[in-house]
Amino acid sequence: MPTETPSRPSPPPDPSRPSPPPAPARTGLRRLTRGAFADLTPLRHSPDYRRLWFGQTVSSIGQQMTTLAVGIQVYALTGSTFLTGLVGICSLVPLVVFGLYGGAIADRVDRRRLGLVGSGGLAAVSALLAAQALLDLRSITLLYAAVALQGGFFAVSSPARSSMIPRLVPREQLPAANALNTIGMNLGQTVGPLLGGVAVAAYGAQSAYLADTVAFAATLYAMWRLPAMRPQSTTGKRATVLDGLRFLRTQPNLRTSFAADLAAMIFGLPRALFPAIVLPFYGGDAGTVGLLAAAPAVGALAGGLFSGWIGRIHRHGVAVLTSVAAWGLAIAAFGLVRNLPLGLLLLAAAGCADTVSMIFRNTMMQVAAPDEMRGRLQGVFIVVVAGGPRLGDFESGTVSSLTTPTLSILTGGLACVAVVLYLALRRPAFRHYDARHPTP
């Protein structure tokens, strides 16, 4: 009825409504959480990227189980930290050689097919390791040879896989995809050692190797579903390793970022000592080795999950140097403690700093790399990122055998900080690098 209309209250003149004030707070909270957590847009919008990310994450878990099992098996057979550290050298040489040539090959052939070959080879090597453990061959030479084969297949396939990402997601989603790749890698480095330590302690090294073999099915399926991915060459010139190295010579800031990461991995990564220190430091066993190996990845995973703030940082050079110095200080402190929770916390802090450094270094490299050069620069990146830790295994194992594990860890962390200070003083252009005006 018309007479009832005036009796209804009118919303505009009512000042007591409580709904408007909370709205900005909720909006602000959503904006804050969106800015704090990793962006999942590439996983939602690209089925190919989603399958590849999942496959690589599962395979990474298996590979980390194998890495832990090899170290435990070598130390159990030899009782030598030097021979355990030598495992890293066995994979370093093929990583360097095939990393560089694998990158050049990835710039000439179908990257999907190359990724399938490399992943299939890695699965075959894991099956070989499982067989030798089941047969109890107790051959150090065979273990070293298998690790060398792993390094070669990984170096061939990894540049191809990394070079695919810009073809699977739009350019504006590349930073988010890089952060997600870091999360996937660190999920592998977190879950893999934990599962590997439990599996080796309960069922022997063969259980870790068998799990790794099965895990490669996820990557092989994801690769199989991808379309052909031949590189987009704009010059028609044959891709060579020397051309990639010549191009890198023109990128001083990129070279400095590689040098900073090498300092962290060579001097500040004591993972080869974990099987030797768990008993005297903590009274632990193989499961404790898994905890130590997983702790840096836990911190790195946290750094990736809460990476939203990174987009607001423009001084990437300073960020890289600060992150690497923080890694070195955390590792040096780890060498002095004998409390397991505190030791795990320090390793996690080091891992978080490493993830921050990696995200900034990846971003700097993407600025420098056109598609026709991307495989070769990824090859160099793989040599640095994957080869550095192997050389670090040898360094820490050698210094420990000549002195003590404590002195090896402490001096390694401090040496990392010293190199960072040297780079900060000698490379002012790197300190002043600004993402808003990049000069690779």
C-alpha cells in the first residue's frame, strides 16, 4: 500500500550501519595476503605448465631421496668424509661439460624431446642404483659411475626444461612462474631428504632408489603431453657453446650474480658432512641426516611461499649480496651449535636467504636472455647452481678430513661472507643495479 512506503527507513540517512567500516579492513587484508603469498596464476591458467610443475616437483622429491641415500651408502661403506665428498666431484665434471653443451643443444633441437631423453636416462640410472643396493654389490666405483651418469643426464635435460617455461606462460606471469618453480624445487628438497632418511633407516638404500625410479613417471607424462618446442631463432645461425659464453662476457652484472652464488655453494654448503656429524654433534642416525638435509629446503620453501614482497624490491644487486652474506653467516653459526633444533633453525634461515637470492638472480638472467640464447644461458646457470654444490661437497669433505667438521663448516661460512664483501667492493655497478633500469 502507498501509505506503508514512508514508514520504511531510508538507508542513506542512517549513520549507524556497521557494514561500511569493516569493508576496507577486509579489502586491506585480502590485498595484504595477496601481496604476501606466492602467485598461483600460472598453475591455474596453463595446464601444460601445471603438469610440468607437478611432474618436476615429484621427480625432485625422488632425486633428493637418491642423493641422500648415495651419501649415506658411501659413508657406510668407507667411513670417510673425503670419499663421501668425492661424490660431488663425480657429478661435477659431467654437469659442467654437458650443462654447457646441453644448453647449446636445447637451442637447436626440440626441447620437449630433449627433456624426455634426459628424464628417461635419469630414471634408468635410479633403477641401476636400486639394483646394486638390492644385490649388495658394495662397489664404490659403481656408485661414483652412477652419480656421474646422473649428472650428465640432468645437465642435458635441465636447460631444455627451464627454456620451456617462457613458452608455456605469458611474459607477465614469468616472475610468478619462477617463484613457483623455486617452491617446487624446495618441496623436493624438503620432502625428499625426510622421506629418504626414513626409508633408508627402515628399509635400506634400495627403497629410496626405487621410489626415485617410480617418481620419474610424473615428469615423463608431463613432457609427453607437451607440444613440440623448437627454439625460436632469429638469426639462423647455429647455436654453439662459445657464442653463449661470448654473450655472457657482455653481461657483467649477470656474471657477478653467478660468482656470488658460487661462493655460497662452494664455501657454505656442508651437506657432505651431515652423515659424519649427526652422531658426534647430536647423537642421531640416518633419520637425523634427513632432517639436516631437509632443513635448508624448509627455509627456502617458506621464502618462496611468502615471496610477495619481493616484487617491491628494485635494488636486485644489493638484495643478492645481502642474501648470500646472510646464508654464509647462518652456516658459520650452524658449525658452532650442538643443539639439534637450533641447528635446524639456522639451516632453515640459510635456505630462506638462498631462495631470495635465487629469485633475484633468475629475474636478472631473464632480462639478459633472448629465446635463441636462453638454452645456453640456462646451461651456464645449471653449471653454477647444480655444479657449485658438488664442488662444495668436495671442499667441505676435504677440509674436514684435514682439520675437523666444525672448522670446515665455520671457515666455509666465513669464506662465503668474505667473497660477498669482495664483490660488493669490486663491483659497484652490481650494487647499484636497479630493476627499473636494468643493465645486465
